[in-house]
Amino acid sequence: MKRVRSNDAANPVLIFWIIAGLVGFCLLPWYGIEDFFQFEWLTDGYPFDDDYAPGAFLIAQGQKLWLAPFLVPLLMPLLVLRRAKTDPIYSKILILAGALGFGWLIIQGFSIGIRGWNFSWMEAAFGELDDRQFGMGYGALICASSFLFIFTQGIAARGAINGDVFVVSSIGGVVVIVTAFVFFPIAKMLTAAFITQDGGYSLAVFASKFFDDRLWGLGCLSGGRCGVAWNSLFLAVMVGFLTTVLGLFFALIVTRSGFRYKKVLRALTVLPVITPPFVIGLALILLFGLSGTVTVFFADLFGVQPTRWLYGLPGVLIAQTLAFTPIAFLVLIGVVEGVSPSMEEAAQTLRASKWQVFKTVSLPLMRPGLANAFLLGFIESMADFGNPLVLGGNFDVLSTEIFFAIVGAQYDQGKAAVLAMVLLSFTLGAFYAQRFWLGKKSYTTVSGKGDSGVHPHMPSALSVPVLMIALGWAAFTIVVYLMIFYGSVVELWGVNNTLTLKHYGTAFSVRFDDEGIRWTGAAWNSFWTTLQIAGIAAPLTAIVGLITAYLLTRQTFAGKNAFEFGTMLSFAIPGTVIGVSYILAFNVPPIEITGTGIILVVSFIFRNMPVGVRAGIASMSQLDKSLDESSLTLGANSWQTFRRVILPLLRPAILAALVYSFVRAMTAISAVIFLVSAEYDMATSYIIGRVENNDYGLAIAYSTTLIFVMLSVVLAMQLIVGRINIGRRAANGSGEKT
Amino acid sequence: MSINAKAAPVSFRNVTKIYGKDVVAVDSINLEIEAGKLVTLLGPSGCGKTTTLRMIAGLEIASKGKIYIGDQDVTLLPATDRDVSMVFQSYALFPHMSVIENVSYGLTFSGFEKSETRDRAHQGLELVGLKGYGDRLPSELSGGQQQRVAVARALVLEPQVLLFDEPLSNLDAKLRRQVREDIRDIQQNLGLTVVYVTHDQEEALAVSDEIVVMRNAGIAQVGAPRELYDAPADRFVADFIGEANIIPCEITDVQGETAQITIGTLKHQLPARGMVPGPANLAVRPTRFKLGAADGLAMQVEKATYVGSRMEYTLATSFGEVFVVSEDVDAPLAIGDTVAVGLDSIGPVLLAANENP
Amino acid sequence: MKTNTKIRVTFGATALALMTATNAAYADKLTFYCSAQEDWCQLMANSFQDATGIEVAMTRKSSGETFAQIKAESSNPRGDVWWGGTGDPHLQAAEEGLTAEYISPMREQLHPWAISQAESADNKTIGIYSGALGFGYNSDLLAANGLSTPACWKDLLKPEFKGHVQMANPNSSGTAYTTLATMVQLFGEDDGFDFMAGLHANINQYTKSGSAPIKAAGRGENTIGIVFLHDAVKQAVSGFPVEPVAPCEGTGYEIGSMSIIDGARNMDSAKAFYDWALSTDAQNLALQVNAFQVPSNMNAETSPSAPDMSQIKLIDYDFRTYGSSETRQRLLKKWDDEVSILPQ
């Protein structure tokens, strides 16, 4: 009953991409157009106008003749349309066509720019070019996709990855976009580390910057100050450890205790994630700063001078732990829930006490989660920029140093590049340490068989201190957030404590008149832009992240480790570096997207994708592989398997990825500072402008509003994702096993 | 019954599977599986039988050689595109779908209308005796029921080849017999081509039309159950299929098809199987000894066990221990007794002498 | 390429105008990079749009960030005009050829310091406002700690102020570099560095951002912050207990600047903005926002709250020398090697 497609009919996927390529080349404008979706270009000289013409029309008019060679790879696949997949010619032709098309796209894109030849040696070799080209548009984009996927179909037909077109195409797609939007800009930025003052390249420049005592000094061991690198490393390890422990505590309370207010606790852990930068820092200053409420109270109580103890390592550590514990929690909750109850029950029946069960079975099975949570905390701390800026005092870290190397009085991009490399190597180290720790053990706990056990409660020796610490932390979080809310309804934070709603009025006033609602508040513009960008970026991030996680856990292919690292890379690099590198890379053809909303969306996708990847990996490594295999043998292809079997079982991971990427897009600042434009201003950048201008009330009122907006969006997402898939009901089902 | 078979033969031509750089899981095997037959891949852990099965399914792609299903070369075809279904050891039921959703799963990818999908799924469930269980979740079923859902899920696709990967290993002994009979019945009623992996020789003997015994990534012997049991090709097969006592002997003379052998003082005649005079091994099933034979070898009883339908003895001889089963439960031998043991006229088989087990 | 884009834009805009009959104001555009405070930037953008009908797209970033952006975009400039922010990055941009030369007809209305700023950069930038360096203190904290009121630079060296003074790191902040350069010009290079070294002992934190010390003082997190006086005045006007001090020895100052970006896509609009921004009307807009700098147009009004420049002893700040990257790097390296490593 199953038709075996390769024999009798032409492959529909191949036909689709051939047609797509031709549409891209013959119908859609080849070059980028401002405001494409307003479709003014359709009535404005299309298809003959140079700016709006599709590639085919350009060539026909004798223009941009370097586009002509694309016809060959576009038409070549037609030769094998009727051939069987297993025919060696089929794969050869497709690979050749894809490689030629994609290769030529890259070569011409980088060779010919807005000023003719991009390289002087080309001008010398081919003579002056009396033409130029702008950034690629939708026509070129679709052609590029067509070439790529024709290429991957060829590779698949050769038998790579069991001949699986979806998997090969996914790998190809992820590799290409990660290369384009992570490796390419970062490489462009990092080469600055080797550039001398007069524009040449030199290793010595790199060495002198790299071996700077300010970077590696060990003065703190003898009472002085340590290098920035050591500061960052120490801080990141501490934060990674603390957030993992606290995240685990929260996860344990939610899954394995009889605590009555789990839901409240769970909601509370979400708060710090949805808080715009600087706000936690400001609240901490009002509590613990030199004139902070708590500091003054204790100073009066004990009759001592208040100190600036908060500024430096303690403040940054507290703020980062507060901010990143929820991330650890989101990663761990899936894993802690995922540990098969029957394993724990089995251990109990083997005479292990509750404590021993926890120590010898539950905890080791949570290892992938713990490792991932630590890694995320570590990397977040390394790349965090807002908290060290506000609370760092004289405790310098790499991320702020990078920022000020670029925007400070020294304008030293080379130094920023060197510091970024150091930061990157730490992240790389943490990444490999994690892999080493996890080793080759299997942590699969969800098999194809129904599992009907119940998670045992924590041993009381554990639950009491866990609950105490978690509740203490929760109380602290509540106080911090009350302070923030309070700050938004007083006249002048810390000085004039008259209650007022004027800050909300300034930011979010609306007026009703004949034309309907008029958004008169100062913040509306950036608010809508932010919602829009975050709303577009979140699902894309989740999709790319989960597909990548699927490839990493479920498929084996050459270069998998490098692939995995590549997908983690953008997360490990501070946003500042990403921001500048994006401007360097995407301000000129072939990819010309600065000043658009696209560059913001793209930067969010690749900044936040690693969280989706990590969450997906942690959850997927607990799903037995026979589930996918049985789906495959039942005739589902790997895309259908991914969608119908794996995705529904990954609800916690999907939610984590969606929520996280949405929220991060709303609250990110460091990369955004460079990428916002007049048309696309983001909330955080607006808020920081306000803080700089002493409008603390407005800034905090805006932040508070964002917190509430994000909270409701997060809850809505939880509802939607929860409703589509009723979840792993098996874990709650009551059945018998043999 | 509208579930029909489109049974097709499977053919392996010089198929090799190498994992990584140098782990050879399957080494250049040739195998023909006839349409409509139940063929078992039998062998110890790590012999390559599961890899062979997964290559039929398309879950592994052969490193070398060709695989055909029917007359189509499927060597490079992925699992999705092969008309093959598989029942997994762990059943691999999707925990987030109800029983009926599980059974319909494959049908939704085969271009059936919704109503037909539903009808077929219900027929499939009925076929395995689970009518009315459609709305349950897999976790609400017993192990045997889960197993049968997995079978129904594979069956409704009417695959050219149906694969079973140790399907009974998670079931209790009584259920095992019943399920394996059910599988055999369905296979014969529908005329399915079934490839079945197990490491349990009794299971293999019970269900198979043909058994493929595998060892160290290769095929040791292929044959009908009776053939393998009665005429094992070598010591490994003899030992793996049923139990066999391997006794060193001497071929003294070969006349045509018949060989004359001696074991100590015992003389015996049996088919020569192309062997020439000289040292050899004799494989003897525990039931093929004659206790109290007149010209038998003297052996001493070391252990005697009563297992209801028969007696099991371990006897000490000059060449080691032999394991003997006797139907006589009324006058059992006692430990320490000496007994003269002879050989049945049919049953014992000659094997080459210096072969490594 | 610039012309092409412009043609594209104009062409498209004309077509749109014909189609939808919107007003002609759409015909011209200006991409405006602003490095002053947010509300001032908004006001400038809106007022210019009202005055000329040119559509303004404004992006506000600090001067360092804007400089980094202009530099990154230099091969395909996006911005047209850059207004506001301390003069050093503007001078740096001029030195690196990122900004374009332009001589405005409005020049004769400007203070001499604004023109000298332009001349020191081959007319690639011009002064739009100035502000004197000084410091501010939190009067509450000063009283609580029983400290005397500082009036001069040298007062800050007193041991009683140990742990009470904050300034920005000259490596990251233009304000702090101006402080360093001022001390070198005020006391001579050797004595200037001695002063910085003495000050170092009393510093509780070198902040990253130039105005952070006085903001910390406003919130009660710090006692004395070395900043531009208009920043201190702003804290006081915002309601924080901050007192600005113009040091008795005299002090340096910054010149907030404006530049046209080299290769601007809308060069005519940029020039129109440039001329407009130097006019009395445009400069008087500062009065509507809390901006306490001194405007460069001689006829423009200065806020009554602003520090009275006539009462402040200003040194003759040599922008050409101390704004050059050569001198800057030398002084910063010297500060790094000789001051920042001292024990505190």
C-alpha cells in the first residue's frame, strides 16, 4: 500500500526546489528592496527597472551579466527529474548543480560590491568594472535556498545519513545559516585582533594585547587586583555553580515535595528572566548600597559606618545569581521530571533508603540537566554586561571591558577582539569540561513502554534545607521586585517618596478621539517594535534550536562536534561583540540588512538558539531512540517523526525555548544597542536612555510594564503549548507492566 | 478480513556493515528470504542479527553489498521509503498517543482517507484481540497488550516484510508461548514475509519456517528447524540449537554414506556426511542416549534431577561430563550408580574434529 | 552608489506621492544620529521636521557607541548627521576621515571656541555647546560623614576624602580623559600626574561611564563625583541633594560637537540640519529640556540654572593637541602605567 516513490514518479521535493529556484531567478526582484512587503515595487517599473528586476530580466537586458551562469545550475537538475534516486547520475548532477549555484552565488556576492570589484587584485586582473551591486534580495535568497537544498538532496541520494533528505537538508540548512550569521560576522570581528595601527596584519600585535598583565595578572593573591580574565572566570564558575544548585532546589521542590505553594514558587522563578537589564541592579543598590535601606538599617543597629560592600564581586554575584537561576530551573525542571519514576522505585525496592535513592539514582540521572544548567549559567555570567556595569565597582570583567574597548575613549577594536577570544576560550573550555563530565553514559529514562510510577518525595534530610534555602531566596526575590514596583510609583526613587502614577502616564498614555485610539505615550513606539520583533524571533528561535538539538541527539554525521560547537558559539560571545560584528558583516553586500528589523530578528535567533538547543538535547536524550525508529518504519519520514513523535514529547523543552527566546528578545540590550535604528527602536535601548537621563521613574515604570506584559505572554504560551499536546500522559497514567 | 499481505522476498548479496572505521557488525553475508515465510535470525548477543534486521528496515544502511526487497534494490533507501514494518523489543508505543492513534499512525502517511484509516486501525486491533481498547493510553495496558498493539500497528500497513526484534523478551513465559503462537498464526493466515530476531532457540524452533544461525558477524548455518536440530553443520550450531554433548571419537572406516566410529570401547554406525577416517567429534542430543544399553560405555551418575516429565542426569566419563535425559521417571538412577550408556541409531551427528567452538 | 540610492529613494517617494497624494514633506529624509540626552534629541528631531518638512529618523546612542557605529558603517554609511556628545569622538572621527568637511554660513554667529573646535579638525566638526569640568558632592553624605566642603581640585587630595571620591576611568570615558588632560594643562604634566596619583588614593571606584559618579552621588552611593558641571546641575535640578562646584584653580571644558558623516546619503538634508542646529532658535530648545550646557550661538539663551561660565576660571584648553589620538594614547598609557597600578 505504500508507494515507493523513487521508482515510478519524479521526486516532488526536487520538483519543488527546482521551481522555487526558477521563481527566485525569473520572478522575484534579485536585489534587496526597502519595504519589500509594501509591494510598491510591483507598480514601480517591475520587472524591467534595474532595482526591482529579477535576475533573468537583468541578464536579458544585458545587465549584471555575472548573474548569467546561474542558469546552468538552475536548469541542470531537470536532466535527472525522471531518474531514480538510486541512480548514481541523479546524485552527481544534483550535487554538481547545487555546488555550482551556491558557490557562484558566494563568489559573485563577495567579489562585486557597491563600488565595483571588492578586491584590488580583481581590478588588476579583470580591469575596471563599470557596474556594482547591492545586497541580495528575496530572489537571490530563494535561489540560494534552492541551490542548497538541491545540493543536500544530491548528498542524501548518495546514501549519506541513510539517505534521509530531511536530515541532510536540516544539517545543510543549519550549517549555512550558522556560518552566515555566526561564524562569518565573528570571524570578521576577530581578525581585528591581528590588525596593526596602520592597517597591516601582525601576530605581535595580538601577542602584546593577549599577554597583557591587566588580563592575566594574579595580583589578588597578594592583596592587589587580579586580571580581568581571572575575575570573569571566577565569577562565572561561582554563578554557574550557585544557579545550578538553586535551580535544582526549585526543581526538586516542584516535582518531589509536598510543598503546597509550588505554583507560586514556580511563577516566582520566572520573574528574574523577564526583567529588563539594570533593574535588578538598581533595586539591589536601593537595598544594599551605601545609602540602601538594609545597609542603613544594619549600620544604625550596630553603630557602624555603612560601606560600599555591594560594589564589586558580591553585588555582581548576587545580581547574576538572581537573574540566571530561573534559566537553570527551566533546564532542570524538564530533566528532573523526566527521570523515570520506575528507576527510582526500582532502587527503593532494592533496599535503598530515600536518601540513597536520591544520591545514587535520581541525582546521577539528572546529570545532563545539571551539566547543561551549569554551562548556561557559566556562559550567561561570562557574557552578562548590564549587572557588572551597574554593580561591578572596581571588579572588572571581560564583557564590560570589551564594551568599553569598543565604545570607550580608546576605540580599540583589536583589544576587544582579543578579549572576546579569551572569553570564547573560557566558554569552549567549559563546553568540553561538560562533555567530559557527562562521558559516554546513557541517561535514557523514557522508553517506549508506558511508565506508571510516581516520583518519590525527597528525603527529609534534604527537603528541609532545600525548602529553607529556596524559600529564603524566594522571599529575597519578592523583596527585590516589590522595591522595583515601588520605584515605579514614587516621584523620585530614593529621594522623594510621594506616590504617583505619572511615570506610567508619560510612557503609556492613550487618547481617544475621532480616529480611534491615539497612542500618545512616549514608550509606545519602542514597545510595539519590541513586541513585534520578539514575537517573530521566538518561534523561529525555538524551531531552529529544536531542529539542531534533534540533529545532535538523533543523528550521527561527520563533523558533529564542530557543528555542536558552532551552534553554541553565538551565545558565548557577549552581545556587544555580536552587535559590532553584525554591523561590520551585514552593512555591505551580499547580505545588507543593517537598519532593518531583520537584523534584530536574526541576532536574537542566533543569540538565543543555544538555549533551545540545550533544553532540547537534555530532554531528547531521555527519549528512547526506538520511538523514532518505529515511526520511521511505519512510513513516517524523519520530518513527520520529528513533528508527530518527538515534538509532542518535548513540551517542556519547547516551552523553555519559546519563553526564553521571547523574553530575551524583549530584555536583551548589549547587542541591541548597536543594531537598533530610528525605525526599529527597542524597549531596552529606550530604557537605558532614560536611566542615563536620570528618569529612573519612567525607566522603571516601563520595565515594570514589560515585566507584566512578558508574564502574561509567558502564561499564554504555557497555555497554548500545553493545549496542543496533552503532554507525556504516560508518566501519570496508571497501568500495569509485566 | 481486508488486511492482506503483499509479501515479498528479501535478498542480501555480499552485505557488510561496518560501524565507525573498523567495527565489523555484519561481514559479507548472502541470504535469501522467501516470500511468505517466517525466517528467524538466531544467535548470541553481538552476532550481528539485530544489525541485519535493521538493515532490512532501513535503519542502518549497508556499508557494502546490495539488499533487495522483491526485485527492488533498497540498499540506499531510507526506512521511510521502504515497505517494511518493525515491532520493537521495547514496543516503542508513542506514550502521548492513544492505542488507536498509535495503530493509525503509519496509515496516515500512506494516503488513506480518514474513514479508511479508522476502519483499518480497528481491524488491526481486532486482529490482535484488542477490540475496544482504542481509547486507552499505552501505559494503561499490560505488557502483553502493549506488545499486541505494537504488532497491530505494524500489521495494518500490510508491509512487504514484517520485522520483529526480540518481541517476546519482555513477556512472562506463559504469555510468550501464546504471543508467539499468535504471531505465527497471523503470519500464516496472511501469508506475510516475517523476519524475526531472537536469541532464544526454543522460540526460534517453534515459530520458524527457516532459521538463520549467526555467529561473529557471519552466517553459521541456514535451514529448517528440523534440519538444524538434526544435522547441525558444526559444533557451534549443534550447541546453540538445543543442547548437544560434543564427544570426541575416531572414524575408523567409511563405506559409501556410512561411517564406522569408536568412542573408547563403544562402536557405532552413522551417516558419514562426507568425512574421512580419523579423529572427529560426535554431537549427541541429551535424549539420544540409551541408558542401560548392552554394549554401552560405563558412566557414573553425578547428578540426578527429577523435572516432572523426565529425569535429567549428569554422567561422568573418561572424556568429561555428558548430559542425558531419560523418559523413565519410575525407576530413576541414584547418584553414584554406574550405568552402561549407548547411542540411539538416529540422532547423533558427526562433526569435524578440530573446530573451534 | 549614493546617488543611486538617493535616486531610488526619491523616485520611490515620488511614485508614492503620486499614488497616495500624501504631502510633499515625504520627499526628503534625514538620518540623524544623536548623542545628547533622549528628550533633547527628540525635541531637536521633531523641531527640525516641523521647521523644514524633512522627515527625520533619529537614533540616540552615546557618543562612543555612535562613533563605533559610524566607523563600522564607514564603507556603506547609513547616517547623515551626528549631533551632540563630547568633542573627542567627533575629533577622532574627523581624524579618521569618517566625517565630511562643511563650512556653514551660520559660523559668524558662533562663539570663538566653537569655531576653534572646527578649525582644529579641518572644519569636519563644529561646537554646538560647551560645558565646564568640575565636581559635585552629595550634601547629605558630606554632612553625615562630617567632611569639609571642597572648593578646589587640591581639596580632593585631603586624606579625609579617602573612599569618598569617584571619577570615571579615562580609558573608557571621554569625561575622565578631559579631567586628565585638564590636570596636565592646569598643573603641567609632572604635577598633573602627581595630582592624579594623589587623587587615586581617595578614589573609591573608577566608573565606566563619565556621568556615573555624579549619578551615584545623587542616589547617595558616593560622596563626590568628578564630572562636567552641567551633569551635576542636572542632578540638583532633578531633586537630588547634589551641589556643583567649579574648582578654584580653574578648569577645562568640553565642546559638544556636530559633524556631517562622510558619504551621507542625504547630504542636502544633512547640511540643512547643520545650519539649522547652529541657529538661535534651535539652540534655545535646550531651555525646554534639562540641558545646562552653554550654547555655541552667541545670541542663544543659557538656562538660568546652568553654571555661570563667566564666574568659572576656564583654562585655554588645547583641543588640537589633546584631542589627537597620539597625545591621548600617550597620556592614557602613562596614567595606566604610573597611576592606576598604585595601591589605594
